[in-house]
Amino acid sequence: MPSVSSRANNMPASPIRKLVPFAEKAKKQGRKVYHLNIGQPDIETPDTMLNAIRNFAPKVVEYSHSAGIESYRKKLVGYYQKYNIALDYTDIMVTTGGSEAIEIAMMTCLNPGDEMIIPEPFYANYNGFSEQAGVKVRPIRSYIESGFALPPISEFEKLITPKTRAIMICNPGNPTGYLYSRQELESLKELVLKHDLFLFSDEVYREFCYDNREYVSVMHLGGLDKNVVLLDSVSKRYSACGARIGAMISKNKEVMEAALKFAQARLSPPTFGQVAAEAAIDTPQSYFDKVKKEYVARRDFVITALNKMEGVFCPNPGGAFYCIARLPIDNADKFCQWLLESFNYKEQTVMLAPATGFYSTPGAGTDEVRIAYVLNLDDLNNAMLCLDEALKVYPGRKVKEKELAK
Amino acid sequence: MPSVSSRANNMPASPIRKLVPFAEKAKKQGRKVYHLNIGQPDIETPDTMLNAIRNFAPKVVEYSHSAGIESYRKKLVGYYQKYNIALDYTDIMVTTGGSEAIEIAMMTCLNPGDEMIIPEPFYANYNGFSEQAGVKVRPIRSYIESGFALPPISEFEKLITPKTRAIMICNPGNPTGYLYSRQELESLKELVLKHDLFLFSDEVYREFCYDNREYVSVMHLGGLDKNVVLLDSVSKRYSACGARIGAMISKNKEVMEAALKFAQARLSPPTFGQVAAEAAIDTPQSYFDKVKKEYVARRDFVITALNKMEGVFCPNPGGAFYCIARLPIDNADKFCQWLLESFNYKEQTVMLAPATGFYSTPGAGTDEVRIAYVLNLDDLNNAMLCLDEALKVYPGRKVKEKELAK
């Protein structure tokens, strides 16, 4: 019997999805599971988008251009203009979700064996796409104590080798919720120019910046046109994760021309999703205002609830809809599985993502979990109650000295 | 300025799409271009499918399961049952088009440096996906004189090395339209078992078998459960290329489990397309009967027209909606570009795909083109008139001895 490739063996299972069978089992046992493990918001997709699909008129569902429907790409120029990102539509290639934007960007810019530096914890699937592309991830540690701020540039310098080809960031950050300051990004810019690197920036959460904090895109930094590749998606913006529409954006023509060859191989991004996403650009600002208000309320509730729990610490994120919390537990993977397999509070439990999957450094994040605050306040309240109760009875609770002294 | 990867440089431009800029220019000059270059049918998508999209009810466009919507996978079992392919729904993973099925199958089963034998001419994007996966394609030549029948197994044997991991076929074939006989497939089976190889079979054209010829799937061959990976798509079946819904199918559990990790990295296939594809399974047989009748009429017309042209030879394909024709020309790439750039017949021209892009052996197919008979009979008639006229005046026409003697 032929065996699977070692690439397949090395491919990491999704830390977000690997607990799914346990959740399914808990549900079959009649338990309510609060899904804080995945960035699947409960926010309604805007009608602008859904109506476009309901009014889909063509009689043939055709391939689009490999780079995306031209009218959609042109309309995206206006969308980015609102964020002070000046683009020509040829700078934009529509992709099948942000996932494919990452995948094609890596394949276009890096060879097998090349290295990419990513501040960790980072979006776990960067690992998967790196494995696929044969790219070696060099993680650079950021810490919960500083809210996961950008590590000092001197630490980046230590990791740079002749094989280093790119730096990847996510801003606002998944899984940290951290929002990079202009100063942090300017310091990255200097580094990127000094070493002639690509700078990949995943900015799919730009609609979710809180407390009037400034969203600074890598596209706002001058002099980086040849280096910057912006990775984007409509999934979170319009709560339309299933549309699978994203974008790879660069002013580096050589990059975009090469990327198109990968795009041509897979023919085209989904037509239905593009039609919906094109219409979605007309979504009124009131939709986003309402959504942002809702997320701020959720964030405030969750962060407060977490920090009230004995032994729990969670920094206040400036963007996205995630936070990473440090829990008084022996092992986050065990704890998250235990929540689904062995725990319930009034027939309810909560599903979290162990933070270990977001770190590339072995052993990092063992006592941290990622929480996606993508449910309504009532559900979040119940989920936090579950978590609080669970931490009290979890057999692997780490007893802190403070508690021992009680 | 950082440069693109050598992988990107090596990535082949799509032979089907690389002439697109010339076609766009011709259209801007007011010319009608008949697109016989790409398998984008003009056949209407069935209402079963379009109505499902028009009635899309959920308020949130969510991710689906990474392996696809469960109800869709279960319903697909019934679809395959009609073709005597007995599956469990867990044997089926829904993909973003057949393209992604190919991509994931290669990554799952082959390592960089591994070899895959493919009878040529073959679907050009197999090259692209191989380049992405670092897989070396070993082409085995099939010939227009025999209608592109399977090469003798002894020829395959000559190509097998310790690095050979898979054989890939397309049946009914794109770009040849060739339909493999049971005998041919049985001989492949013996080879695959003898050398413990994977057998990838792209059968996206199974609905298009003509002249009451039997469709034999690799899934019909007994004893190959561990070896066979079926690659599928709804694109042609329902004339829904833009839906981007395909499937990777295998009874090898190890393969399917590993494939799921790649699927998880990209989160999920498109939700809209899956909803449409699930509904499409209820499309009445009358739709397919009508479509098949139409394609047979088109095929008969095109093949007859081609073989009537001086110096042209085209075998009669048993399936799909392509044929490869040998033309009296110096160079198919030049000719196809010339058709768009420098030729018109009553302000009309025709776009063809040079067959060179479907061969991996350098120099093969130089005087061949692939024709997709995806337009209605009137358009096909005009397209054939254009081609006939074009061949008369093309400066690179190869003058045969017979003609010289005139």
C-alpha cells in the first residue's frame, strides 16, 4: 500500500479544528458547547451582500478572470482608498479567501528552504502554508506581559540569515488582538529595507480597531512598494467567512505577474463569492459602526471576566476579536480537551483554542488559550461562567503560591 | 528589491490563458472572438442549482466543515451510486474546484522530488500543480494517429524509477477527449499494483461519454482501494465552472486523513458553491440528456468540419468536449497568437489553445491545437469558417508535398 508523503505527515493538524470531534461528541451527549475556539462570528452578513446572491442573474456560472472579476477589483480600489491605501486595480488579485492569498504569496516570493520570520504567537495556518511551500518559519517570541507588542528589532536581527526572505505580520493580530503602532511598523520598515526582505502583512481585521486607535497599514509606510505584500479577506469584514474571497495586493509588478501564474493554475476564485463581495462594498457605515460597538462590548465583558478569575491574566487587545489568556493550568491542550470530554456546567461547556498551536517554539504557550469573542453577550456570559467553574475543578489546575498560602 | 522565487519563475503560464491579452486587444478593436480555447461551456447552469443560490436563507455566510458540508457529502454518495461507485461520505472531501483536489492529492501523496507519470498531452495545469508541489512530471507520449489511446504498459515500465509514486490519468480526457477502455484501465491497474503506486484519476467529464460507450471509473476496478484517488468537479457536470466545487475521493483512510490537514489549513470550500452543488444533485436526467445531445451534435459538426479542411486531421473523441487537431502550420503558439493579432474574417476570429502547453516533452504538439466545442452550432460554424480561412492565408502554413504538386 502506498504511503502518504512526509510533507503530509509533517503538516500540522489545525489547533483550532483538531478538537472538533470532541465537541461533536459533547453535542451528541446533549451538551451546549460555546464556540470561542474559532473566528466564526455570529454577526449577520450584511444584506447588501446576501441580496446580491439572492439576485444572481447570470444563466451560466462561469469562471471569472483568474485575478478576479474586473469590476470587483476596480471597486476594491475605492474600498482601500477609504483607508488611505492608494491602489491601481492591477495591484489587486482576488483570491479564494485570505488563505489562498497567503499560500500564493509564499509560493511566489519564497523557495523551499527559505526562511520567514513571524512574531509568535501567530495565526496557526501560517505553519501549514509554510509546510506546503517548504518554507522554514523562524518564530520570534512576543510575550503576554507586554500584550504581545512587537519584539525589539535587535531580536529580529539575530534571526536573519542569508536564507531569510520575508517577515510576516498580522495586524490587528490574530490570535493576540494586538494592534501595531506606527512606530513599530516604521522600525520593521527599516529592517526590511536593510535586508531587502518581503514584508507580508495580513490585515483582514482592519475594520476591528478599538478605542479610537489608529490603524496603520504597511501600505501607509512610504518606500516599501517593492517589498510589501498585503494579504486580505472579506471573511471578517462582512462576517462572510464561507464566501472564501480574499485578495493578494502588491505594487511590485514582478510579484503580481508571478502570482497570476499560480492563480491561473487554479483557474479562478469563486464567482458567487465575488459577486457577493463586490456588492458588499456598498455596505453602509452604520453596519460597521454597529458591529464595532458590539465587539467592543464583548471584548470589555470578556477581558473583565477573565481578569476577575483567580489566577487568570489577559491583556486588553486593541483590535480583531481575539484575546490570549494565561490560565492557571498545566497544559492548554489537555485542558481544552477536558472541557469538551469531561466537564459540564449545567449541561454547558466551552470550546477554546489551546495557544500552543499558535506558537512555533516548542513548549511556548502551554498555559495560554485563545478566545474568540464571536458570540453575543448572553452566550459569552455563560461561556465565562463555564470557564470559571471549570478552572475551579480542573484536575490539572496549577496551584499558585498565593493560593497555597490561603 | 527582493526578487520572486525560482519556483515562481519556473511556474508555467497557463497555455489556455496566456493568449488572453491578445484576445482582449482584438475585442477592443471591435472583433468578435470565438472562444474555443477554454472549457467554459455556454450551456445553462441547471435551475436546480441557481434556485438554491437565489433562495440562500442563512443570515450568516459561515465556514463549512473543512471537508465540506456534511449533508452535501452524504448526498454525493447517492450521486456516485448512480455510476456504480460505492462510497461512504467520509471517502469524500469537498474541495475548491477540481483544481484544489489535484493540488491536495499531490501534496498528500508525493514529496518534492517524487515522480508522477502522466500520458501526454495532458491537462496543462497538472504541470503547474506539480511545480508547486515540487513533483517531477514524467510524460509518456500518446499519439494523435491512435486518437491518443493509452500508451503500451511496456512504455510506462521504462519510465518507472524508485522515485515514481503515482500515475495520473484524465478520463474522459482533457485535452484529447479520449475515453479509456476497461482493458486499458485493467492494464494500468496491474502496473499500479506491481509497483505500489497511487493512481490519480481526473474524471470530471464522466457525464460526457458519447456513442453509448462505457464509462469505466478507476473506482470500478477491484482491489485498488489503497491506490486510487479520484479527482472530481461539478464545473463541467452542471456548467458551473465558477462555483469552484470539486472533490477528492479515496477509500484509503490514511490518505483522506492527511488530506484533511491540508483542507483545514485553508479552512473550508466555498459555502455558496456547496449549497448550489448540493441542490444540483437533484437535476433531472432530462437536463443531462439534452446537454449530451447538444455536445454530440457539436462534436460531430466540428470533427467533420476540421477533417474537411486541407491538411487538417482530427480524431473523433469519445468523451469530454475537446478535440486535438493537427493543422498544417509551422507553430501552434505563433498561429494562435496570429489568429488574434493579425487575422480576421469579416471582423471575426477564433481563439484556440496551442497543444504545446499540454505536452511536457519539448517540441511535441507544435502543429496541434486543442479545440473546446463549448459554443452553439452557429458560433461553431462561424469559428470553423474563420479557421478554414485563416489556414489558407497564414504565413506559416506548412506546404505539403501534395499541395506543391498541384
